[in-house]
Amino acid sequence: MKLNISAIAKPLVGISVNLFSRNKYGRYVYSLIVRNTMDQKQTVKFGDVKIVFHVPNRLNKYRADSFASKEPETLQWIDSIPSGSILWDIGANVGLYSCYAAKSRNCLVYAFEPSVFNIELLARNIFQNELTKHITIVPLPLSDKLAENTLNMTSKDWGGALSSFGETYGQDGQEMEKIFEFKTIGLTMLDAVNLLKIPLPDYIKIDVDGIEHLILKGGNSVLENVKGVIIEIDESFERQFKDSGQYLTEAGLVMKYKSSADKSADPKLKNCYNQVWVKQI
């Protein structure tokens, strides 16, 4: 019988927290534990670039450990960006690629990340690597229209992914297992330029686990100005696959190549690809 560590540990931790909270000394110890957990860090290296990431849980530890191996084509794509370019990182999560682009290519990065759980770590990682002048956090989701709607989430973990703004399907087009939600304002790429005065991007990275096609739909005039895009597409989600290709092609981009979006051999990701699109000359 397989031992379920989580099922055993969760009630024990709950009991411990309850005991700590009963007096001021326990609460002080508990606050130290939480603070020290968030302050756990790990240095990663790719080429000549070193970046320090906060790793308060096993998910972020995994992200740091697999930084160079999980999506090497994304790092290689960033390495091809001319120094000083403007990059939009749409679905920035905790900022692994935002920090790398800012540090390795001196990019001016706009990191779009609406998750209230990820924004804290994103900000900590930016500050930890002294990249405040290079990276601007945009804590709003992008979509195909300016509207108030719900951000539906499958995780409350720091570093969690698989959320969807205004939709209840995930990256494969299937109904997501929602465990948390909150209302916020979504906007289009064009709104980000016209209303928020964010500079037009030279390059765009998009990985939002399901509504990539809606984001592209709301940004044709922005896409017409970009030199390159890397986008994660699940080809088993036919609507996303077809519409995304259409919007990118209409903007004058052509797909240069694609590669598996995840090297972890997860069967759920077998049809996911990072597609690299370039401006047609």
C-alpha cells in the first residue's frame, strides 16, 4: 500500500498551527517559521547567468531544479532576443523567464501575472535579483475584451499554474477542477497599450494554460508590430490550436519551429508544444 504522506502530514500540521496560535510565544514562533519558509532561496545557472529564486515550497523547488531542463527552447529563444528589447511575458508565474530575459538580454520586461498567490513571489524574485528597474509587474489578466470577470484557479500554491480568466476550461480545453476564484478586471493587449501606456512589445512570450487564442484575438494590431512570439499550445485543444495559428498568421507571423513544451514526460502534456513564430519578411 502506497503511503499518502500528504494525508498524514496535513492534519498534523493543522494541529501544530492550532497549538502555536494559542499564545503569543507560539504565534511568534509560527511567524518565524512562515518568514523563514518564504526566505528559502536557490541559485540557478544557465550559461553565464546566475539567478536567485525564492523556493518556499516543493513546487518552486522543482521550478528551480528544472530551470535549465524543463523548457530549454524557451531559454534559447530568449537568448536570441536582441539586447535591450521590450518583452511581454504573458503568464509570468513567479518570474523565472522574466528574470532571465532581464538579466541575460537586458530586456525591459512587462510581466503579466494575475494570480494573487504568484505575485508575491514574482515581486520577491525581481527584487532579489536587483531587477526592479527592468521588470514591471502587470497584475491583470489579458483576454479578448475589456471586462470584469472571474479568475478561475486550480491551485492556491505559490507558483501554481493552470488558471483561466473568464473561462472554466484548462490548457486542453477540458473542464478545469476549480478550487479558488476571485473577480478582477481583464483587458486586451491593445488596452494595455492604449489605457495603461505600456510600450509595444518587440517580443512576446505567452503561456496561460488555455486562453492563448483569446489573448491573441484581442491584440492583432499589437501583434503586427512584434518581431517574434513564443507560445505554448495544446494541439489537442482544436479551437485554441486553429484560432491561435490564424491570428498569428493574420498579423504577418510564420511558425519557424515547435518543440515539446515540457520534458517531464507527463502524459497530460504530450500534445503541448512551444511554437516559435517570427515576422515574415
